[in-house]
Amino acid sequence: MMANEDYEDVLFSDYDDFISKYEDEDEDGEPDIGPGFEWSSDPLLKVKLSHPSKIPRPSPTPIPTPSPTIDSNLQPQPQIIELDPFHVPKWFSETEISEEERYECSVYGEMLLDRYNQVKGTDFEFVRLVKMKLFLAAGVSFKIQFEAKPRAAAEYTLKTFEAFVFKDAVYKKVWPQSCRLVSPNRDSVYDEEYCRTNDEEYRRPMCTYEW
């Protein structure tokens, strides 16, 4: 572990600041989400970057083959979805998700790293998405892990970052939440996958924002 590396969790207050400002306004007022944040299928239209994105766009989705004709005399069968309220979200590696999901999470990683650089005065560049997981609550929270490198370094070791972004279903905007450099010492980092099965309480030495 290098002594000069900073593993502090950088928290972004954009969402809380926005909500506080909106609640102080007249009830009939509309929130000002600003230009360039339209709700679109392209994540690049939802984020602000200080430099052009280097994430390659996904290939066009092929037109699906029409489904076979269904006998009108047959009654449709209801679809039953079982929801587990105690389900712990699972990590999905970048090879287990679709090209569109990989593109979206990569753009969010690029945005979060951009904000991290602005706060820390660093110059890391996004390299690739490693894995992601989703949390549902009035929108979608993405927890993503990605690799980055110093932008101008000729020789380097890839660094792993972990970050949160919230895709708000109410105000139709994407909000950066936090970003941090992952410590090589996994015992100092909270993650449900590293908790002992008999633990009654999760260890949270570095972050308290996940639940």
C-alpha cells in the first residue's frame, strides 16, 4: 500500500442540495434540472463531463423477429414475480450484463471519476467497468466498480474505484453520490460479500450510505 494514496470516500451533495432548494420554493414551482439532463436512452445526455467521453457507444439494437401468431381462443396466463424483501443485491461482472447496461454504467463511472478528480485534485482516467449492482428506491442506485489510470503516466498500475450514482425516477435526472479509491486491504472496506455469515451487524468502518 502506498503511503500517499487516499482512500477517503468522497461524497457528493448534489441531490440533497437540489431537494433542499426545491423544498424552499413555492409548492407550484417546478424544479430546475438544467439543460442537458433530459430523460433519454443515452446516458451521455444525463451527465456533465469536463472532457469528451471516450466510452464507445453500443451497437444498434437489432429489430426483433415478430412473435408467432397466438390463438385468440387461448387465455393469457398471468405472470407471477416473487419478490424477496430481504434480498441482498448481487454483483454482476461486466461480462454478465448487456452492452447497453455496460455502456450506461461506464458513462456513470466516467462522470463520477471526473467529479472525484475535481475534489481531490487528481487526474485519473476511466479505463473499464469491472462490475455493478442495483438498488431500487424511487429510482435506481447503481453501485459500480471500475478501473482507472493516471491520465498522463507512461507507466502505471491500474487502480480500482467504487462509486454510487442515483438515477432518479421523480425529477428525471442522474445524481452522483460518492466515489472512492478501493484500498488493497479489504478488511478496511465494508462490503456485504466480505461479511462473515454469522455476523448480526454489518461492518461499516468507511461508509454508511448504502442502506
